[in-house]
Amino acid sequence: MSSTTGPLIPATVDAFRDLARTRLREFPHTEVPDDPGIRRAAVLLCVVGESDGTPSVIVIRRAYRGRNAGQWGLPGGRLDEGETAAQAVVRELHEELGLTATPADLLGRLDDFPAASGFVITPFVAALSDAAQLKPSPDEVHSVHLVRLARLAAEDVPHWVAPHEAVRQPEIRDTAAAVPESVGLLQMRLGDGMTIHAPTGAMLWQFRAVVLLGHEHTHARVAHFSQPDWTQH
């Protein structure tokens, strides 16, 4: 199977790095242009090797204080004055989790996501050899979770919640070329007690669609995904 089409779950971090670099290079990401009212943030879909080498993406639960208290998220945060998005995401990775990366470690990026909070979020993808250096900052991170790529790619992870029903992603994929807005709210159900909505859920969904499943970019846009009211604060 070509590395640029179809589902492919890498067995190692090195294999993931090669796949992600190829697929992200071919993905025409969208950017939200600068505007005086826009606030910018950047997050990182960071893949690391577990103790047995299994590649997993880092998901965090934010500390129960300040902005987004207790919410699921990805390492990252707002840009400081004069920073690029790439510089900000590398800085935030170190501040929040103690992991060291450089802009050269970034494999590519996904679509800017216009969050209901007023921030435009730029998601990057990176791969680091292992998670041994993880040292979460208790001021910013309540807990760290390593989600195996095979789990993220599983068919039972994405759900679309409409009033009184949940529609699974495979059923949608069979009936429409792209995700229809009318299906409702995305839930990425990654495990017990781990249900993640947009914006974070949308970025995980696009990472899954583009890098792991090899979907065409026209079938993998997320800017229109609905967000729960409580993510606006």
C-alpha cells in the first residue's frame, strides 16, 4: 500500500515520523489570515514511544484552575508577542511537559481552527523518541494520557451526537463525501471517562483522518465543527 493513501498505523515512532512528514507535506492546510481582532494559539499533536516503543499521541487534562480548567487538551497555548506559532508550541511543550523539541522537529501542520473562545489555533505534529522525560507542570497539567495510534484510528472512536442519538463515523462516511454539519457535535471517545469535543476533538479527528487514515483533504476539513458552549471560556 502506498504511504500516501489509505489507512496505515505505524508500529514505531520512526515509521510514524516518515509517514506523517509525507502525508502532511501533501496536505494543503488552511490558514486564517491575520486580523486586528484575532488572538493566536498553537498546539502540538506530539507522538512519543511508550516503554515498549508503541507510538502514542499525548493528550493532557488541564489543571483545575485558570482558563480551560479541567478540560481535555493538547500541549500548547497562546503566542507571546513576537513569537511564531512554531516557536510558541515548542516553548509550551517544554513549559507544560518538560519535553524538549525544536522547530526542526515539527513534521508539518494541520488546518488553523477558529475556536469559539476567540482564538485561532494552529496545530502542529511532531514525533519524539520516547516519553521518559515527561515532567508535567502541576500548575498547568492535571494529568497526561498516552493514546495509542491504533486506538485513535479505531472505527468506534468518532461519534456524532444529534438530539437523542449518536451516529458513528463509519455510517457517515458511507453516506456523504464530507461530514455534514447537520449531524451535530463530534465526540472523540478514546476511553472510559475520556470523551473529547472540539476544538481538541476536531484536531484529533483531522490528525486521524489525514495522517493515519490517508483521507483526501476535501474530506478532512474541521473548521465548521460545532463546539460545546463551555469551551468558549
